[in-house]
Amino acid sequence: MNTVSHPLASTQPSGAACLSLPSTGNTPDPIQLHADAHNALSMAVFYLRQPAANVPGARRKAAQALAALRGLSLSMEG
């Protein structure tokens, strides 16, 4: 019987997006957060434009973009 192990599948609930912050306690770079959001949204659009649209992948990328934008908003407040 062949089984495939997915170690990352059990680390986060489905649809959960997390923003990894530096362990030093420094605020994340706003330019990097903006770039992360832009890249994630670009990938989401790419997934949706494929002939067989990858909706779950696009949903994950959109969640990553929202997490980056949330981090950007928090870094601009403080």
C-alpha cells in the first residue's frame, strides 16, 4: 500500500493564512510586505486564468495576500 505523507498539510487548518514575523521582534519591512501581497495576488490570478482553474490554489494565494496586507497595515500604524 502506497501512502503519501503531507507534513505541511497538518500544520495549518485549511484556508488559514499566517504571516511569519521576524523572531527578533522588529517590524517587517513594508516594501517586502507590499511585494509579498503583489506576488500572491499575481499568482492567484495566474491560477484562475489556467484552462483548468486552480480555485483552491487561488484561494490560498489570496489569503496570503490578505495576510501580507494586514501586516502592512499593522506596520504602518506603529
